[in-house]
Amino acid sequence: MGFRLSDLFVPRHMHKNPEYRKEGAAMLTDTAVLAKMAEIDIDEGVRRAAAKRLSELKDMKATA
């Protein structure tokens, strides 16, 4: 698996590498994108990371 220049311009949550998508999910604040990731990403770890971040954001909103 080689490095491609186009990889520099892809948002982390849309990267082909699931580890990058997990990192991207942890940084996202867009609940719609996180919900979609939690539902349809092909990698179980990414789905879990997105669901966890979505839960964190909902908890933060509930305590605000």
C-alpha cells in the first residue's frame, strides 16, 4: 500500500485507511456525518468510534 498525493487532500473521516477514519471520527462535531459513519462504515472499529463520539457530543449538549 503506497502513499498517494491525493491522500493529503482527503478529510480524515473519509480516508481509505480505517485508522485515519477513526481519528477523524474522534475530531468531528457534525452529528449527521458521525451518525452516517456509525451506520454504514465498512470497518467495525470506525463504526464504534463514530458512535462513541456521537454519544459524547450528545452528552455535552445535554449538560450545557
